[in-house]
Amino acid sequence: MLGKLVLRNAKRQLGDYVLYFITISCAVACMYAYNALIFSEQVKRLPRLEILPLMVIATSLLIILVLGWLVSYMTGYMLRKRSRELSIYMVSGLSNRTIAGLFLYENLMIAGMAFVFGLLAGILLSRLVEAAVLRMFGMTFTLGFSVSFQTAGVTLLYFAGMYLFALHKNKRRIRKIRLYDLLYYDRQNEGRLLKKKSSFPGVFILSLLFYALGNMLIILRPMGKGYDVLLGLAFVVTGLFAFFFSVPSFLASQLEKRKGWAYRKNHLIIFREFTSKLRSMSVVLGILSVLFMLAVFFFGTGAAARIFADRSVELNVFDIMILHPGGMMDFSAYEKRIGESFPIQKSCSYGIYGWESREFFSLRRQAAQELEKPQRLIYAEYLSDTYMKQSDYLYLRQMLGYEIPEVYENTCYVHCTPSLAGKFSDYMEKAGTIEVNGYELNAGGVFSEPFSQNDTYGNGLDYVVVVPDKVTDGMEIRYGLYAAVTEQPLNSAELEQLTDGGLVL
């Protein structure tokens, strides 16, 4: 009989539980997606990210707290809405224990269905979240369907613990409630969060201190490795909750003191409505402010990480670069060793040449002074201009998939970072001709695509002068380079695997 009543009530109340069902499903999906990052083998391969599992765990726990409050609020709301119906059951002879069980089983049935749907959505969401994280760090990702039973088990543990606690609290409330209280349950005022008026200033000041301390940790980052950001978030969240707990109660206490205001016109009705919603609105505002703050924070963090990762990819356009200081060498042994693990699509061995000219070196220093950029440490190889053969330059552009420009035999060109392109172009137009190693060369164009020019030893430091091959005869080879593009882009873990595996011969 009780089972039939549970099924009938669950079907009849389904319309009221739709929003509740969708919210629980979305929350379960988010919990599964974040927990999946902890058990992901690809995410574990990300180097120097030991803080990531802690951040994922902290985010999951925060979701659990929010979801726990949501379940408690929704079950309390449904209890208020159905209080008259439950009171009829009590008048009909059903005991408080039976009514409490009825209410519990209804919620468990709906929660069970929401968990299944949320788990299915979480499996898809977890793949998308993992793809986004790996993409930010330049790692390849293949979208596929996979289920992690460890992640599902942890999600079920979190969900069951949170949900059963909230339902148990409401079950105890129903078992102790009287018929009169149940009849007028929807009209009862909720108590204040802070009972003692003397505690208002202390909690308010404490909330400001926590909020300020959290922001200081996030901005200054004295601990490093992300631990200060994680701790700062905890302080900011605590500060926001404490603020919304103290301020509404403080306002209510101040209004109570103004007796003349309270009994004037319809102020008493407004005041009673305000105090009746004080507890629920304080928590709701606290939850919404925390969620908004976290959304902005994680959106900004993700955008910054994406920009940083894209910038890193731009600065390191070749998958592999090997340096040999002081001259050229045979890189075939390196290429063979690399090809055993990672098939090479294209490669090039070439030299970076030096000569006594300092024309472009002076322009680069002048541009840094105009932009008020701090001077970087300049190695001896870069105290004068650096050069590259036209044939090597054109082949490197082909490797990177850039447009192949038309170059002339008696003309020199410059490839530089975008910040120097304008100044170098003006200089080339005014100079007309440039003397290099005894050759009078026409001043050509300036190119500024990403070309590995920001590293200590790349294709020049911020710039390189491209000259005809014959011009480099007799020039000093400052260092030799081997650049390769593999068939599949390498991530940081695979590069560390190469170096740790004894790549240096």
C-alpha cells in the first residue's frame, strides 16, 4: 500500500520536481566531469601540475556543498508546499514515521533517476572538459566514449552522502512535527542565522578580513605552484558567506530598534516579510555570489591559460630544435634516435651566422628603450647582427606551412618579432642598400610570423637577417641548429621523455 502511494505521489508531483530533477542532474554531471580529471591518465602526464588534482578536489567539494544546500532547500521547499497534504495523511491515521518514510522514498526515487541521467551527461561532459584542459597545454586529444568506474564510484559516494544527509534531516523534522505545526508549516517564519546581536560586527569584520586576505594571496602568490591561489579562493568564499550571514541579520536588528518606524503605516508587514525570508535569502545570495565569483575567476584563469599556451606555441613553432654551439655538426644520429619514437615529417640542419655589423642590433636596442622594456641578458653571440641563408630560410617557411615569398639573389630580408617590424621596415626603406660581408645588397622586405626567435638560442634573438647563400661564405658560424616537425605534435611530457631517455649523444 505504501509503495503504491509513493509511486502515485511521485507521478503527481513530477511537475513540481522538474526543475529540481534538472538541477540535480546537472550537478551530478559537473561532479563526474571534475572527478574524471583526477583519474585521467592524460592529465596526469601534464608536467609540473601537481596542484591540479587539489584544485579539482576543492572544486568538487565546493560543488558538493552547493548541491547539499540545494537539496536541503528544495526538500524543505517541497515539504512546505505539501505540508497541507501531509497533514491530511496524519489526520487519516498515518504515523509521523510512515509520513516521513513516504516523503523520503519519493525524493530518493526522483534523485535516483536524476543521478542516472546526470551520470550519462557527465560522461560526455568529462570528455569535453578533458579535451579543453589538454588543448590548453598543446596536447593531442582523441574524442571517444569511455566510462571510468572509479570516477562513477567517487561521484556516487559524494552524491549519496550529501543527499542522504539532507533527507535524513527532513525526515527527523517530520517525525517530530505536530499536526498544528504541519498545517501552518508554510506560514512559519525562519529564524535568523545569528542569534546574538553582539556577534554581527565581529562576523562582518571577519568576513572583510577573509576576503582581503584571499585577494592578497591570489594577487601576490607568495607560496607559488598554485597553492596560494587555492588557499586564497577558500578565504574569499568564506568571506563572502560570512558577509551575507552577518549583514542581513544586522539590518534586521537595526530595524527592530526603530519602534516608531516599525509601527508606522504598513512597515510592520514589510518587516515581518523581510525577517521571514532572512535565512533563505542570506544563503541564496551567498551561494549566488560565490558561484558568480568562481565563474568569473575560472573564466579568467582559463582565458589566461589559453593565451599563455597559444603564446608558447607561437614562440616554439618547431616541434624539436637541437643546438650545437660554435659551428655545424652532423645531426643525422639525433634524427635517427628521434624517428624511432616519433615519426618526423620534415627536418632541416642549418647555421646561424655572425658578422661585425651592428645596424639591426642598435635598432633593436633603441626599440626596447622607446617601449621602456627591461633589457634582457645578451649573450656574446648576439652582440652583433645574426644572419641566415636564403635557401635555409625558404625551406623553414615551407616546413611551417607559411607562404613562400619571392626573393631575389642580390637582396637581403629581415625576419623579426612583430614589435620590431615597423622600425625595421622604416630603416630598410630609408637605407636602400645594406653592406654585408663585402656585398652591397638591396634592402628587401620584413617578415614577422612566429619563427622561434624569443628563446635564448633560436633563429636569432628577436630578429635574423636573411641573405643570399654566397654572402655567408667566410662568415663565422655562431651555432648550428636542427629543426624538425613531427607527424604528430609533441607535448611537454614527450619532450621530457626524449631528453630523459638519453637523447644527447
